[in-house]
Amino acid sequence: IGQTNQPAERIWRHNTNRVKATRNKGPWLLFKIYFFPTRAQAVQLERYLKRLKSPKALIRFVLQHPTSIQNLPDNSPSP
């Protein structure tokens, strides 16, 4: 989960062990991309998704928002 304006480059960096936090934990794949008009909105969603309690909750979120997100969630995900 992260935000960037170059997703292909970011995945490549993760998969070639150029990112310390994810080194030797891949391979990584691109699962979903959402586009936002501002970086602040992208960061808001990133923080929300990183606080979800399980991979199932993340998958549920993506399935409920397949193409776009009209209203950004607050930073307190429900259980």
C-alpha cells in the first residue's frame, strides 16, 4: 500500500530490493490503482488502508470500490 505518480517504477524498485522496508519480502505485484487529484487525498487513503486490520478487510474495501472512491473514508476503519 502506497502512493506514487509512477506505479510501475515503484513496483520495480520493490522487486529489485531497492526499498529497504520491503527488501527480500517480494515478489510484489500491482493489485489496484486509484487516481486522486491531490497527493493529500492519496495519502489520506493510504493511511486508512494501512490501518485496516486484515488482508480480508483490504480486499473487501477494493471490491466495494472497484473503479473510484467518491468520498474518502476517515482514518478510523470500522472493525
